[in-house]
Amino acid sequence: MQSKILYKALKLVEEVYDESMYGVDDLYRIKDIVHSVDKNHWESKKWLADTLFDLYNHNAGKFYIAGGWYGMMAYQLRQKWIGREMNIISADCDPICEEYAWKLFDGHDISFKTADVNNEEDFSEYTAIINTSCEHMEQEDLISIIKKKDPQTWIAFQTNDYIDLNSHINCWPTAKFFAESLQLDFVAYVDTLQLKDFNRFMVIGK
Amino acid sequence: MNIICVKFGTKYGPEFVNKLFTDLNRCDNFYCYTDDSNGLDKGITVIPDMGRPTLKVWWNKLRMFDKNFPLSGKTLFLDLDVKINNSSEHLYVCWNKITFIDCHWKQGKLYNRLSNYDVKMNSSMITWDADNPEVHKIWEHFNTGFRDYYLRKYKGIDRFIVHEDFEYNTFSHEYIQSKKYQPDIDYDPIIITFEELPVAIKDLI
């Protein structure tokens, strides 16, 4: 399955290059696509899916992925929740993410859409809200998501301590500090995944 | 004319702002847009951090093009690591468009490559009319669903402005000396820039 995803990513890279020759010149998308399927992202998304699967302990529900990028998080969740009784929605405010996510992960029963999580008023229908892009989002928006959700809805959030990127506006020094910042009523899991150049932190709770 | 600098983060301390203020004859209309006004000279008008969206370091320069930014009329921006060599009173600018430095010293095919995002302009000195709606479009364009993508794609605002196809003028070459690329010149520039060179306050005296 991994090689099939990587093959689709290669074909998408080819498509971006072809488009740059005769249409929209946006070659940086190539680098972005490569990053989205690299080892770090693959492992950190899988880490979340594996851990949430054990804690959630149900087959059915509706998952909302905020800042879902090109769809890797949604795909990893679908690998654990294989039945149709789990509905998975992956949203990102960048419209190109929706377009490319359909190309990378079509056929996996995932719904990709273009939406800014801050404009979502009602989270009551979701049984879990997943966000592995917390380092790119304002802290008050993370708190807002948690306040808007149903008390029984799970949250599974990841951030990191990689402060050197200008797009990383919400990094934390430790998983514990990140967990405390979210002000959850119930914390089920707090841990760190050590990657090559930085640490990724994950908090799961309600 | 407003004169403004932007100080975010800890790379440049208040002494850089105060030096710029002094070199510009402590003019009345000197502004500093900053997240930390400690240590700034009392004659400097502080524009505090306008908040969301949170931006890091030089990306905060784009905020000056927000139509809600509290400045009106002709405005001159200077980076904190430029050396004032000559009075800005000698500056002649066409105010119909935003104006940047033309990095005419950047030569070669490298800068014309499709995959090369480096550009031949520089935002160490900028002039614009703060009431010009065309300038406000820069900030508006940045604040779409693509903002996070732009922050990944472009190293800084220069590349964002060029590659997102905004129109701009450039200053007369005689206004600027690039210390790195033009160590010897035969004219008297208004400012000296230190692109990519580390700058200490003593370099600006």
C-alpha cells in the first residue's frame, strides 16, 4: 500500500511539472507533496492513528481532520478504521490540498473538502477532531475548537518544537506544556515522538 | 512623509531603532511597528503588534500594507540593518506604485530559472502611499487560504511580492549601495544595505 501511495505522489509531481510548463507555474508544490508523504509525516500520522484507535475503542463515528493538508492523516485513520461506519472528513483552507488529496487518496472512502476550521461553527456531529497542524495555527483557535466541541468528542492534537520555520507559529518546548495549554477536561494520552531534527508532541483527550 | 521601521523578535535590539531615528534627525513622524517597545527613544511613535495573524520576524513587514494599519499618506520604510549615508530629503520617488530596491548587482541566469525563487528586488527600503488600495491588495492576497503555503514557499516578503505578480517601481540605482555586492562605488548613496552580511550596531555608525 505504501508503494502505491508513493507512486501516486510521483504521478502528481509529474502533473505539477507539466502544469508549470503550460499553465500555473507552482513548482514548490512538488516539494510540498514530497514532504507530505515523507518518513516523518508518515510515522507521526500513523502514531496518532494507532494510539487513537486503542483509546477510541469503537468502529463507528465521524472524524473531522483540521488542517488535513494533502490527506495523509485521513489515510492513516482509514487504515485503522476500515469499515464504512466510520466517516472521515479531511479539511484544509488551501483549496489545492483538496484537489491533490483526491488524487493521492481517492478510493479510500475519505471526504476531502476546502474549509477553514475557524469558520466551522458546529462540531456536535463529530466523535473526534484531529489536528496534526497545531504548530501552524493560533493557540486561541485550538482552544476555540475544544470549547465548541461536544464534551464527549475526542480531540487528538499534534504540534512540535521545530521553531525555525516561519510558518510554525505555535510550537511548544514539551508535550506536557502543550497538553496543559489545551485545558482539556480529560487527558488520556500525552507523549513525544523523537524525530531526526525535532520532537513531535501528541495530546489525546476530551 | 512617515518614516517607519519594523522590529519583531530579538535579532535587532532597540539600539538599532534609536540609531535609525537619530540618523534621520529625530524627525517627528518616525514610527516603529514592534512586539517590544522597551528601550525605544521617547520621540519614536510606537505602533504595537496588531495581533492575528501571528507572523514571525520579517513577515511582519507585510502588515504595513494592511488597510487598517494606522498610517496614512506617503511612507518610507527602512530595515533596521541599513546604514543612512545621506538625508532622505534627497529621495525622489514616484508615489503611484509601491517602490523597492532594484538588486541590479544580481546577475546571471540563476535568477531567471523557473525553480529559483530568489529575486532581483529587495525590501530593505520601501516607499508607498498608505492610502493606495493597490498596496492593500498585497496584504489581502497574503491572507487567503494560501497564507501558510506562502510562508513555506517563500523565504520572505520580497519573493512573495515578485512571484505573486504584484507591480512595483524601483529606486534609482544611485540611492543605494550594497556593501556586499558593490564594495566600491563612485556616487553618494542615501542608504547602504548589508544583504546576508551579519550587522552589528558599530557597522551602522
